[in-house]
Amino acid sequence: MVFRSRIKWIALLVLILSVGSLLVHLSITKSSSAQLASYARGTLWQDFDSLLGAQDFRNKHLWRPVKTLEALQPYANPRTSYPAPSSTNNGFIYAKIFGGFDKIRSSICDLVTISRLLNATLIIPELQESLRSKGISNKFKSFSYLFDEEQFISFLKNDVIIAKALPESLKAARKRNEFPLFKPKNSASAKFYLEDVLPKLKKAGVIGLVVSDGGCLQSTLTASMPELQRLRCRVAFHALQLRSEIQALGKKMVDRLRRSGQPFLAYHPGLVRDKLAYHGCAELFQDLHSELIQYRRAQMIRQKFISEELIVDSHLRRDNGLCPLMPEEVGILLKALGYSQKAIIYLAGSEMFGGQRVLIPLRAMFPHLVDRTSLCSTEELSELVGPETPLPESTYKMPHRKSDKQLKVEWNKAGPRPRPLPPPPDRPIYQHEKEGWYGWLTENDTEPTPSPMDLRNQAHRLLWDALDFVVSVEADVFLPGFNNDGSGLPDFSSLVMGQRLYERPSSRTYRLDRKVIQQLFNITREDMYHPNRNWTVRVREHLNSSLGESGIIRQSMFSKPRLFLSHPLPECSCRTSPLEDSRQIRSDDGRFLYGGEDECPKWMKSAGVEKSKTDDGDQPDYEHDLLTEQSETDEEFAKSKVASAFDQDEEWDPND
């Protein structure tokens, strides 16, 4: 009995010592974690300006230019005999342009090129989105709402004669619709204009063009017309300058982003309702937004704009690269590349379908996600818009509520609907669901006619896209969410990529393949936030290779045939140092995919040499950095993982 009682006392003592030891260890761990968290917050999470001012040298290579492309220089001047336009020409061309910023920019370039081709005088095009009937300020005319008219006319004086309006003697005849009117597609050939349009122009003296497809001339012209392609470049990259107020505010935004001396990345999601409906990406969204996409897709089918079924497998479309990368996926890609949480990301685009909800994951990964509303005051944006006549916020009135019997009958007759299904008629529709521009979905099957305020907001979007265009072109890095979508229509990201390729070919522009990216995501979709090392290396290989030669070749193959301005090489560039013949790549039809640029004039060569001496001459390019990253040992990788723990956000729990 005594022996057994001693064992019990010994066991109790051991248990007490174990519990005491455990408590001591827990208190030490908690104290250390609290100190670590306090240190991290005290040193890393200062106020915004001081935080951005701290350079992250581990990621410095992610911002450097691509040295393999530094030999390319912008050069859109004529190379052959190029006579100036004559005042005694074949007549006048006036045009109406429908669409947003990207369609307008592309269409104007085509119109100037056609005017040169037909030896005609171009009347300043009318932008239908910025007419005074749309509620814009009386301070502006249609074209001058976005662009500098005087710069446009004067810069192209040696290419095309441009007039602000038709002669008075012809205006009345235009109002009576006496002149031939054409509605060309964006795939119209030069042969169509020379054989079908030119005879009518010579006969009538005036023709009209209605441009609604984002262009009116095919992207690839015959090899005998390189000067017309260079003319497109001179229009897009030199003559078509935004009005001074837009340029000034855009420069201010860039200066504010670089105030701390840190570079920034521009990202355009491409989440536009029309593009999502065209490709059938409804199931990537939820409830209301899915319904809105399907409604627009049904409209496109009725208009014969697309000839497909209403309901398609959105996930299969996404896997084929036909849907945009979601912001969450972009954030994971940037993390895989090594961009720090302190990186500044500028969010471009006037339309963000899905709202702020789709940006939550990206904002959690990169807190310094900013847009024009973050960088500009309300007064600055109002000054850009100009004085406008006050309008009521909304003139739309909800229709009378249908009876329960009517709702049940309509529900039973309704065909298949996008997943997830909308609420059945037995569920009451609450007041907050009827508010906002989308409220008509709960009560009506027909989208209401745009109100005067809606039309004005559409005009304002042109200005917001113009500001975003300025910032995106000047960004140190640009990443597109949905460029070259296959619809044949111009898009914002493709225009930005083309302008960057022309002005600064060596700037870091990711030309990723969405199909390859989705294949990689399918490997780790169940655990995207904790990918393995091999997955990260494969992502880096693809994205880093897209910066250079392979990305250029892919753009030339798939983007240039649809939109010349997205890839103005080799026609509008030259090389300061020749490219070896073995590195030049041609397509099956003999077109250059990589290389083929002319040699730069001597004055450009000397300027390029001086620039290379002053701009980071001893810094390795991205290819060297990629090899260095791939040769990193497991131990170094583990250390980088530990270091990245300090990049957690302020809500990081030290006890986790």
C-alpha cells in the first residue's frame, strides 16, 4: 500500500512539473511572438510614404528593363519617296466613330490611313460617345473632348490634309443624306477602298464612313504598303495627343506614384461586360453579375454578333485562355514572381465588372493597390470634365410589381438559366436589391434605356481611360489581364502594350499566354496560396520569357493580325545594332515575327550609346536573374520563405 501511494505521489509530481514546464514554454513563445510582431509592425508598417520609400533590394531585378530589346528604337519616319498631299484631291471623307477609348484610338488611325490611300481630305471625326447631346460640357466639341485638334492637324500636314468641317456649300447636302455612306468592317481591305469606295468618292466628291468595329481597315496590309503602316504609327504615337489637361493630370498621377522613388506596376483587369458576354465567362461570377453577362450575351446572339449557344461551359473557356485572369490569380502570379507586398500597383480601367468584391483577394496580397480616385482629388477630376449642366441622378422608375401568380407562371415558362440559379418567386425581393443600376433585373426582363446621367457617365469613362492610358504607358511594369481576346476588336491592354513596345521596347511588359497560365493554375487550383517550388519556377519561366523574344514572337503571331497598333514591329522601329540572321524568325507567309527592322540613322545610334552608358550599364538583365533564381539552393529558398514572413499584412496573428 505504501509503495503504491509513493508511485501516485511521484506520478502527480511529474504531471505538475510537466504542466509547469508547458506553461513556461508557452509564455516564452507568446512573449517572443509578440516581440517579433511588434518589431515587424514597428519597422515594416510605417506610414504610407515612409513605407514606400524603403527599397526592397531583393526584388530589384523585377523592375529593370529587358536588355535584349534595348537595341530597338522608335522610328516611324517615311523610308521611301513620300510625296506631300495635294489640295486638288479626290474629295472629302467625314466619319462617325462609335465605341469607347480603345475603339476610338484605333479607328482614327485607320481613317487617316484611308484618307492617304484615297488621296482625300479628312474631316475631323465625330466621336459619338462625346457629343454634346450626351451631356458633356459646352466647353468641348466631340473630338477635342479627348484629343488636341491643332496638334492632330499640324503634325499630319505632310501626310493628309485635315479640315475641321465640311465647306459650307456641302453641309446642307450632307444633312439631306445626298452623299454615299459606308459602314465598313474592321477587316475591310485596301482593295475594297480602291475598287468600291474610290469611284463613288470621285463621283460625289464626299463620302461618309460609320465606324463601329474599332477600325475600318484590316491590320495586315500587303508588303508594298509599309509606308501606310508607318503612317498608322505616326498617327497613334505622335499626332493623336491627348488634350493638355489630360496629359498634365496624368503626369501628376505618375509623379505621385513615384514620389517615394519606388517603381510601380500597372495592371488592367479587362473585366468588361461586353467581352465577358462575348466569350461566355458568366459562370466565373456569381448571382447578379452572372445574370447580367447572360443578358448581354443573349442580346449579342439576337444581333448576330456571335453565333453560339447562350449557355456554354465558362470553365472550359477559361482553360482555353478565352476569359480574363481574375485579380486573385494575378496576385498569385505576382507573388510567384517575387514582387513584395510593398509593391505599388496601379489599377487601370474605367469599367470593373464585378465591383470591388473581385478585388478583395488582390488587395489583401498587395495593400498598395491604387487607382485614379486614390491619386486625384474630386476637384481635379471635376476640372478635367469641365462645367456641366446639372442632371437628375436617375430618371428610371421601377415598374409595378407583378403578382405572385404572374411570377410563378413566368418562372415555369423560363428556360435554363445560368448557375447559380436566381431566387425563386416565393422568396421576397427586398428593397436593397432593387436599388442601383442593376435593380431592373429583379422586376423586369428588359434593360432600361440609358438615362441622361448614364450617357454622361459613358462620356466620362473616355477621360478616365485616357488618364489610365497615360499612367499605364509610363509604368515601370505592365501586366494585362485580358489582351488579344480573339474577338477581333481593339482592347485597352493591347493598345498600351503596342505604345510601350514602340516608345520603350525594353520596358517590362508581360506578354503572357493565358492558356498556359490556366494549365498551371489547374495543377494547384485546390491550394493556390501554397504552391510547391516546381510550380513557382514554371510560372517564373513562362512570365520572364514573355518579356523578351518569345513574347515578341507570340504577339506578332496572334495579336498583330488583329490589331497592328498592338505590335508595330518591324515597320515602325529600327535597330542601333544589327540582329544576326540566325536570330531572325519569319512566318510561313514570309512575314517577320522577330527581327527585320531597318538600321537606325547614325544620330540615333550615337544617342543610344550615350544612353546605355548612363542607364545601369553594369546591371544584369532579367535572363541572368532568372538563371540565378533557378540555381538557388533549397536552403536559400527556405531562407527567402522566412524573410517573406515579414511581408504579412497588419492583421497577421503572431499566435498562428
